[in-house]
Amino acid sequence: MSGVLGLTSFPIEVQDLKYTYDGRKYAVDGISFSVREGEVFGMLGRNGAGKTTTIRILSTLLKRSSGSVRVLGMDPSTAGNRIRKRIGVVLQDESFDFTTVEKALDVYGFIWGVSKSERDKKRESLLNTFELTDVRKKRMWDLSGGQKRRVQVAREFMHDMDLLFLDEPTSGLDPIARRNILNMIKDLTKDGLSVLFTTHNLEEADYLCQRVAIMNNGKILASDTIDALKTGYNGLKTVEVKIGGDQAGAESMFSKVSSGRVEPPFESGLPYRIVTENTQETMQEIIKLAVTESVQIEWLNVRAVSLEDVFISTIAGGA
Amino acid sequence: MNILNSYRLMIRNVRVNTDPGTLVFLVLMPTIYLVFMGYMFGTLISQIPVGTTSINYKEFLSPGIAAFETATAGIVAGGLLWSDRRYGMFEQILSSPYTRAEYLFGILLTTLVFGFIGSGIMMLVSEAFLDYTAISLMGVGLIVVSISLGSLFFGCMFLAIAAKVKSNQAYNSLTILIIFLVDFASTVFYPITSATPEALKILFYVNPLTYIADVVRAGYISTVTTTNLVELLVTLIETVVMVAIAVLLYRKVRVGVT
Ligand SMILES: Nc1ncnc2c1ncn2[C@@H]1O[C@H](COP(=O)(O)OP(=O)(O)OP(=O)(O)O)[C@@H](O)[C@H]1O
Ligand SMILES: [Mg+2]
């Protein structure tokens, strides 16, 4: 990575950015944020929040409707080509050439103007890092979904860059492949690479990102370091309660909990979560309620507040 | 626009397209036409008047098949836009250091390359069963110009379709339909005679492949008539119009700004 960013130490600066696809509804509705040099900035948000649209604008694929944007100190709507020379983009949608894995990597390096010897070197090391050596001769359309995704992510590292956009790079990857990629990105940021990253896996965001923005309906609801976002929950803990057997009485039982804020599960089978200051009191309350309401508790667990808890209550509060 | 970038994209286009499927399409199919029609009709048809002379059917067919390769090249190259859009590479390339114009120009270069490779191979293949006297320098010039115009015309035609059509089925059935129509409503396989029905004649004379086949043929036998020059001019005009249509439709393809 060259890491030379010219005058700015903010590779991405966005002020009041708006974008509409159809002229009626804003897919991105007035967001402001900035990404610092050498950091991984996470954009989190529900489906349709506007993350991919934002990445498309910053990577010069779409022209913003309004607001101001600086990428590597330049305006994407006028300096598109100069910006593109210095960024890498892994899009959310799959993309591949109809050829073998190793040729796909080589051709991609070629269109980036990387020399043959450099391409050979990079290709071998990426095939190793992304555990693709066994399938290197396979054609792209014969790969599994996760293998395809690995090639797509690996391919982007065939060239050098100062700023990298990763739109859900780990979707469809197994836990080990996922870890490998996250660690590789972590290493690269030490050399000055800046990364804008989206994911729906909040543990992953917690592991990788210094700062995150939580988006919903085109707006940023909260944006800060992960630690700062969690301090909103200072001294708070999460009590998880998994209901066994018949779930019928659960809803009415949890509506009576007064010692903390209850987050019902997204789907049945997952635990209820209670964010509370006093775990002792909450656990006693729940056990008492379970007896009187004759609800069966399968297990009960206390843990620190996670980014997922922050995410869920931010979205719930902002909706 | 940097022409070197388009050149680089052209190399990429050729590299990701030199799979067996494309080669069958580009070489095997026209060879089958050449061999079967050449031998079968060659025994039925004696001499065919062309320009100021007359030639046998194999001599008639060979330059026709070389011209036919421009349409095949057009399908391969124009279709790249479709598959790049469908399989995400269009967006990916436009987020790399390439402009939209460079991408388009890369496809036009690709259609020329495939046009020349395809017709060149077919000329060599036909050498195997024809005994031509050497083609004159002027003949070579005529062939090069008409193959270039033909490749550009068809490259742009299929690019325009690729810019419009979304579904796989629609694209495939449309290209097959068009390629059959273009190939058969032309003088690739047979000449237009006084017995040709008027309605078909119109179709033949609208189709640039008729003119390209005629001019390539004239180049082969090195006898150029003024009709051939008019045909070249019409091909040029049709090519310019088709390039304009393709550029207009390409500009409407969403994604990408500068
Ligand atoms: N090409 C398009 N044309 C019209 N509307 C679009 C288009 N792409 C996205 N949208 C709309 O814009 C909004 C934001 O979409 P976007 O893809 O940016 O969301 P996202 O945050 O990336 O979601 P996900 O997590 O599902 O990837 C959505 O309401 C979506 O329906
Ligand atoms: Mg998205």
C-alpha cells in the first residue's frame, strides 16, 4: 500500500449526502461522516438502509443528488478517474469473468496495469491466503458460493490502493475463511490502508472496526467508536433468557418485567434479552415470574452489552 | 479517453473469451457451412456471374463465409456488454481506473479483432479446398475495409441489443433470430438474381452483410465494379448510423459517471 494520501488525513469526508434513484424517495437521506486514514469504518444497518448506495456514490459509480463528498481529497463527480486509480472496490453483488480462478486473478491484475512478474507473485500469495489453491484450475461458475466470494475479495488485492470499499465481503464465507479475511484487512490497515466496510455480522464489526455508523432508512442514527457507543450502556448488562417448551406465556410474562428493558427475539426459538443495571434483581424477577406464569426457562445467561445490543436498540429507538 | 486503456480492455476481452465455446462458434460453425454447402451445392451449381466474370460455387461461398464472420464477431464482442452487466464485471470495471468511453471503445476494438481473426481463419480454411491465384494488393485493401466496417456494424448492433435487453432468454433468442436473418438475407450463400422475390430483395439490400460479402468477394477475384464502391459507401453510412445508435443506448445504461 502506498499510503500516501496527499494533504488529507480523511480519505472519506461526507456532508449531508443525499441520493434518490427514482426522484421520489431518498435512498440516502442526508448523511454525514468521515473515515480516518488507516481505520476500518463500519457501516451497519438493516437491509435497504442505504449502505450499498453510499458505497456506489463514493466509488464513483453513481452521481450524488446533493451534498458534498470528498474521496482522497477529491470530488467523485469530477475526479472520477483519478479517484478510481487509488481505490479498491468489492461490491455486494457477485462479479466474475468466465474463466478459471487463476486466470480471473491474473486478468484482473492485468486490467489494473500490474506487471506480469508482480501478478504472478500476488496471485500465488492470494491463492494461499484465501485457500484457493485446490480450486485454482476450476472455472468460476463451478465454484461454491463462498469460494466465488473468496475469489472476488482476493481479486481486489491484485492491485495496490489507498482506500478500500468492502460491501459485505464476508457474506457466505465459513467462519475460518471469514477470520482469515478479517485478519488480512487488519494487517493492511497497519500499513495505512483505510477501509469502508459493511456487514450484517456485528461480532465481525466489533472485531474489525474502530468506528461505526448505524444507518436506517437512509439516515445515520448513531456514529462513533464502538467503545463510545457501548458506554451509552455503561454499567449495563444483558440477561438472555431462553424459553423452553410452549412459548405461549412468554410474551405476557416478559411484559411484566420491570427491572430492565426487554428486547424480544427476532424469531421464535431465540432468547429474550433484557438490558439491565442490576442483573441480580432481574434474574430473581424473571425466575419469580416464570413460576407464577408457569413458563419454562431453558437457560439463562448474563453477559456484557454487545454491539448487537447497541444496534438493535438504536434501530428500535430511531424507527 | 486513453486509447491504451481500451487496448488493455480489449486484451482482457479476448483473454476471457478464448474458451472452447467461443472458438466453436467462431471457427467450427462456419467451417461446417463451408464444407457442407461448398461440396453439396458445388455439385449442383455450375458458374455464378460476379461483376464482370463468373466463378464456381466454392469460390462464391468462401469469401461469403469470411464476410459472415463479421456478424459472428459482432455477437461475441457485443455480447460482452451483456455478460459483463449480467455477471457484475461492468460495474467492477467501471469502479477500476476506466471510463465508460474506454470500456465501449474496448468492445469496438474487440469486435475488430474477432472479425479479423474469424475471417482470417476462414480464408485459410478455404485455401485448403480452393486454388486461388494470389489476391491483389487492392483486393486486400477492399477486404480489410469491408471486414472492418462489417465487424464494427455488427459489434455495435449486438452491443445496442445488449444495452437494452435484460433477460438471458430474450438476449439469446434475439441474437439467434437476428444472426439467422442477417446470414440468410444476404449474398453470403447465394447471389441475388432476377428471380429473387421483390420483398426478399428489399431485405437483402437493407442488410449490410450483402454488401460486405459482395465487396470481400470482389476483393478475392480482384475485379472491382462501381457497384462495389457504392456498396462500400452504403456500408459505411449504415455503420456510422449503427455506431451512433449503439453509443446512444450505451449511454443510457445505468451505473458509472465520469
Ligand atoms: N438500482 C436501484 N434502483 C432503485 N432503487 C434502488 C436501487 N438500488 C437500491 N435501491 C433502493 O435504495 C434503498 C437503499 O438500498 P441499498 O442497496 O443502498 O441498501 P443496503 O443498505 O445496501 O441494503 P442491504 O443490507 O440489503 O445490502 C433501498 O430502498 C433499495 O430498494
Ligand atoms: Mg447493500
